Amino acid sequence: MAQVALAWVLKNPVVSAPIVGATKTRHLTDAVAALDLTLTADEIAALEDPYTPRLPTFF
């Protein structure tokens, strides 16, 4: 799941930099593996489909 999430973040031009808080070696392994993962248009659509855009709220 982490690899897919990071692969989506890396392809998304709106996100400028993911925050990777690695506390275990496997976290870094997943982060690096995400660089080699290419999501198809159908996979991206399936990931984004449940999202409902909302207007920003300010404090």
C-alpha cells in the first residue's frame, strides 16, 4: 500500500514533495520501490474515484 500511495504522489503534479517518515528500514525500501512503480490510468482512476473534492477551509 505504501508503494502505491507514494507512486500516486510522485505522479501527481499538485503534490510538490511527499513526506516520508521512515522509522524502519522497510519504510525506505517501500519509498525507493515506489520510484519503479508505474500506475495505469485505470489504477489512478480507481484510486481517485472515491475522493470528493472540498473547498478549502480557513481558520
